[in-house]
Amino acid sequence: MIGRNLKVLLSEATIQNRVRALGLEIAAGYPGDDPLYLVCVLKGSCVFLADLARAIPRPVRIDFVSASSYGSETVSSGEVTLTKDVASDVGGADVLIVEDIVDTGATLAFLRDHLARKQPRSLRVVSLLDKPERRSQEVTIDYAGFTVPDEFVVGYGLDFDEAYRNLRDVCVLES
Ligand code: XMP
Ligand code: MG
């Protein structure tokens, strides 16, 4: 594909099985019927959010945030800014940040601080992928789908230059 090779790292079936299990684990972690606010980090997490929300057998609400970090396309820098905030009032609510991947941890650390200022009742994180090798900020991932090696991955919402988000598998992008 335009001089680039894709190697399947996590197949569609593997992802779907894990997302179903995560949904049940998350539901078990929130007893009661108060809505759980799933805060999806745009854009990479949108595919994961769609599957995860339907795998959680309890009331949920959906909202979105967007953050951008400056740096080259495959290496994120530490500087993060908020480009879109949640529309809901999440004060006093259970909030679960839905991330596609945690790499250095800068984005998550920033978003966690930002949402914590809104004083939710609880604030946890689910990330489909955890890439711990380049972690520079200490962040807690309460629910993690898969640990991945330090390689650039695309598919299932993740992009390279906005391409490949619609792949059903998570693939390693080899140059
Ligand atoms: P940090 O370093 O802040 O990075 O934890 C989080 C954001 O960096 C992007 N990122 C990736 N995007 N494939 C991608 O498509 C990757 O392998 C990858 N690694 C980091 C992503 O936007 C994520 O939210
Ligand atoms: Mg992201």
C-alpha cells in the first residue's frame, strides 16, 4: 500500500473477544445504575468506543474530548493541548476515559488532570493498547486491552496521516 507494508498484530477476532471481556469487567466495576460516562478521546478511539459501549451491559453516556500533541507524526511530544472538551457536566459522575493507545503517557496524564478538575465521583481509564516502552509519565490504566511493542500501529481507529482507521485488525506499519 503506497510503499508501506502492513503486518497484522491483533486480528479482528482477537480484538472483538478482548473488547467483549473488557465490557463485562468494566460493568462489574461499576455496581448500580448511575450512568457511566464514557469519554472517548478523538479520533483514534472512536472505533473502540463503538464496540466497547455495546459490550458494557449497564447504562452509559457517551461524550468526546480531543487533544493534540505536537511532534512528528509517529513520535508524540510531551506538549499537549485540549482541542475539544466534553459537552456534559460530569461533576459527581463516574467517568471512564476511553483511549486507543497510551504511549509516552503525556496525552493521558493531561486529560486525566483536565477531567479531574471537573470533580467526577470517579475517574478511571480504559485503553485498548498499552505501549509501555516509551512511557515518560506515570499513568494508571485501570483496564487495558493489550500490551504492544514499541512499533507504530494502525487500524481499528488508529491512523497514519489519517489513513487506515477503517482496518478491522490492528497492524504494524512497516516502512
Ligand atoms: P502519548 O505519547 O501521549 O501518545 O501517550 C498518545 C497518542 O499518540 C498517538 N500514538 C499512536 N498513534 N499508532 C497511532 O496511530 C501508534 O502506534 C501510536 N503511538 C502513539 C495516538 O494519537 C495516541 O492517542
Ligand atoms: Mg489517541
